[in-house]
Amino acid sequence: MKGRESTFNCHMIAEGRAGGEALVSQDEILFYLVDPQSGIVIEKGHSLEGKSIAGKILVFPAGKGSSSVQVDGLYQLLRRGNAPRGMIIERPDTILVTSAIIMEIPLVDRVDPAFYELVKDGDRLELDAGQGRLTWRN
């Protein structure tokens, strides 16, 4: 069913506003295994393998990997204009929290579980971390 809209409360981790297309990962993400030139996930067997995270609102369970490769991976994406516009994470960790704040990528958590039942790749998301609001449209 197209044309629906819902608003959800969320918890701000890194301030900012972002809007864009949702990209939903079933797997934890290691940004080091995303090609910085294209934003395409290159990790074999990953639920997003072959898809680009560039300019998307990335919805994912958690990060993975060591701190240095995670930070460098996200930084290399940002440097080339291929980082996500915003991120919605279920289980934040210190490395991703710090990286998002420093790199000024809006990041939120604590979204109502109903959101995860609704959101699909390609849905439109408007994220206002400072206001603790997430709007979903399909």
C-alpha cells in the first residue's frame, strides 16, 4: 500500500537533519568493507552486498569490527561524498557514536519497534535527530 505516513519518536545520538531513501540492512555493518569510491557494500554474503549506502538513510542493527577500521571506513566514504545522509541504529557502540558526532552524520536509536516492521528499501525517511522525530513514508 503506497501513500502511507507515520511519525516515530527516536533518541538523538548525533544531531542533525537528513532526508532520503531508506536502505535497510539485516546485518551489522563494517564501513571498512564499503567501497569508498562508490559507497557499494563489498562484504561477501552481507545483506547489502552490491548496494550503495551513498546518500541513503541507513537502517541497521549495529556496527562491527575494530575501531580503527570502522572510523577510517566511514571517514573515507564521507571524504568522497559517499557516506549515508543519516543513520538509524538499533544497538549503538562507542565507535559509531563518536564517528557520527565528529563527522556530523545524524544518528538516532531507540525507535519504536513498529518502525522496523514498516520500513523497506526505497521508503522515504525524514530524520530530525535534534527533535527526536523520524517520519516514514512509502
